Amino acid sequence: MRGTRRKHVWSESSMRTYTTTSSPYQIMLQHLSFSFKSISFFFKLNVMVLVSANNNE
């Protein structure tokens, strides 16, 4: 019980620090999500191009 309680308190304090300094972390998270979306989009495009090229052959 003591270990789980300590872990909970640590997560609470870390969440508090995240909320107090939210702007840089939020910007970084938004940038990561945007880059991930763009990478997945380009990956889909490449897959479509490869499939169409294979069909043409």
C-alpha cells in the first residue's frame, strides 16, 4: 500500500508540474502528433503509388 501511495503522490506532483509548464510541453506534443499524422499520410501515399506501379506492370 505504501509503495502505491508514494507512486500516486509522485504522479500527482508530476502532473502538477506538467500543468504549470504546459505551454512548451503542449507545443511539443502538438508538433509530435502533427509530424506523426504527416508521416502516416506520406506513408499511405507511398503505398498507393507502389500498389499502382505494381498494377501497371
